[in-house]
Amino acid sequence: MVCLAVKAGGPGTFPEWKALFADLMPELEVKDWYDPALNPAQIDYVLVWQPEPGRLAQMGNLKAILSAAAGVDHILADPELPKALPIIRMGGDETATQMADYVRWAVFALLREAPLWYGAQQAKQWARKNAPPTRLSSATRVGIMGLGNLGSFVASKLVAADFTVFGWARHQKQCAGVTCYAGPEGLVPFLQQCDTLVCLLPETPETKGLITYSLLQHLRKPAGFINVGRGPVVVEADLVRALQDGTLHGAVLDVFDTEPLPETSPLWAVPGVLITPHVASEASRPARARYVVSVIKALEAGESVPLTYNPAQGY
């Protein structure tokens, strides 16, 4: 019998996970990561979020690691992580749809000055006289940095919403309705096309600290910025500077260099910023369970699966 250990959502969520997997794959044996009687040698697969360093190395018969989230940095942080094990990122339709919904909301929020109205509401001010001219979605250019599984899907939904969409990736990509740029030589020309920049980049050695003040200066004015990728991709001090001096007109931020965002961060008080606590795309447990079952069945059949972490690419 194939055995899966689960560490996702805290100890109290295991009964729900067990019931979900019992319905979807009755032949799968599901174990609680937190059970002190758990035998590491019995585990074939794990579904994890922030596994304790060294724990995965104890599971000598482990076949693959499934991330409970779209990112895998919380797994790679383990210095004792077995190097040969495949790591599969969370996927599925619900993950992509949630991300697209969030990004569309964020783009429209910046387009229709939601940070301005929220600030006026907090101050109990009827700020109609301060309203800037309204710009239509059809006249707005949105750039997507990162055209992987999520980025391509988000781009397609923005095209359908009547935005003019540009995309940038490390290597050349094709995406229907999207003007695509690639590589270091394409980055500045890409930025120069964008009114609103959406970061969907993973954190890799190449992307860490990529978005700086000088890069943000290339955006069309008034410029907006949305980060739903990874916090360390952005130099946070440069982001604050760009917001304070008007290089950026507004921002919607879901990920940060340090999470939770410290109370001392200047981002909390910068006008024009909307902050959310890393919630852009968090698929429901039923959706994640369905995806995990599809991955396990494919791996047990000897098939390759999409969204497998590639160390050479860093994602």
C-alpha cells in the first residue's frame, strides 16, 4: 500500500485531509506527520509546508515531495534535504484561477484608485474632489514578469479583460494575445511598455533582488506595481523609495522579504499601498487533495508530472 504523510495546515487539519484522501483514493494510506508513532521508513510520499530541517532525510524510502504551495523555497531551506528526490509544486485549476482572480482584482484596484479611496475612508473624508481622471482597461498596459504555468494563465485572463498585456521571461515564451520579451536584453524594453507591472517570478539566484529602483523607473507613468511572486525578488528599500517619491503611483503587495511583514516596516504607512498577507493563491484543501492524488497516481504509473522542480532553473 502506498503511504502519504501530511503536514499542511497544522495538526488540527489532519482529520479533514484523511477524509478527503479516503474519498479520492481509498487505497492510499494517509499518515499524520505529527503522530509520534509515525514510522519514517513506511512513507512513500509527503505533502508538506515548512517541514522541519532533517525530517525528510529520515524517510529512506521516500519517492517524492509534494509542496502544499506553489513555491518550494520552504522545502529547499532544509540543509539536509535529500538531493535526488523530485519536488512537485502545487498546481491544479483552482490554484491558477485564484491567482488570476487576485491579479485582476489588484490591477483594477490600482486602475480605479482603490488605495486613494481606502485612505480617504480611514480618514472619514469624502475625497471626490481629489479624484484623478479615470482610465479604461482598454487603455491600460499590464506587464507580467514570469510566464510559467501561473503567469501564462494570469496573462490570458487579463487579455480577456481587455487589457493590453506584455510578458517577460528568462527564455522566450509564446502566449496568445501577449507581446513577449525575454532575457536581460528584453527587460528594459518590456518595462517601458507597462503601466502596471505584475511580478510572478519565483525566487532563484538570478531573480533575487532583480527588481530595483532603477528598473521601476522604466515603467510608464503613472505606474503601478503588484507582487504575487516572492518577496526577495524585490529590493524592499528601493520599493519604498519608489512609492515615496512618485516613481510608483501605487502598489498591491502580497509577498514580502520577511513574513509576517514586521510592524516596523515603512510599507504599512506608505500612501498608495494595499497589503495582503500572502493569500493571493491558496487553493482549498479538496482541490489540493485532488491534485496530490493525480500526482501520486501518475508517479506510481511511471509517468512524468508537470510542475516538477528543476534545480538548474531554480523553480
